[in-house]
Amino acid sequence: MKNDLVNPRLAREWQTMTAMVRIFCRDQHHPDEGLCAECQQFLDYAGVRLERCRFGVEKPTCAKCPVHCYQRERREQVRAMMRYAGPRMLWEHPVMSLRHWLDGFRKAPEI
Ligand code: SF4
Ligand SMILES: [Zn+2]
């Protein structure tokens, strides 16, 4: 299954993920511009996971997902990024943060 990231719900997920990775990379890796290679690779991986998410537009936030489709190493990577970037998102992207927080109340559909 390939999800359409133009869908508002999935587009929002994508924007949030991209914003968090940018904050993390900017502060931790100080690339000259854009993302460093490692973070770009991570974002590419996250994009594929999102496109293939089995829940489609019904998806919960990944943090509350009962499945967790990320590889173990990637999961640890995303946790570290979220831990750092999550609180900073409130200041840098308050509306996006609020929406993501509200999306966190979605329950995953039965599998
Ligand atoms: S972790 Fe869960 S919600 Fe996130 S992309 Fe994977 S299956 Fe979908
Ligand atoms: Zn980086």
C-alpha cells in the first residue's frame, strides 16, 4: 500500500517530522545548509514508513502506534530526535505542535 502524502492528515505528519528533524540536525550537527547526510537518510526512511503506513489516513501518531514499523535502530534514533526537538517545537512551530498533540488522541484502528 502506498499512502498519498498529499492527504491533509498525512501531509501534517510529514511536515511535523520534517520540522523536528531539521531542529535536531541544525542544533546537534550544524550542517552548512539543509540536513546532514545522516539526518537526510533518516528522513528518507521516515518518509517511506509514512507512505507505507498500514493505517493510512487513520494512522495514530507513531509514538502511540501499537505496531511500530521502524527498525530498532531507527526507533532509537527517532526517540532521541523527538526528545530533543519536541519541546523546541512548541516555541518554533506552536500550531504544528498543537495539531500533532491533538492527533495524539487518535486511536489506531483495529488490526
Ligand atoms: S510506527 Fe505505526 S503509525 Fe508510524 S508509520 Fe509505522 S505503522 Fe504507521
Ligand atoms: Zn544531522
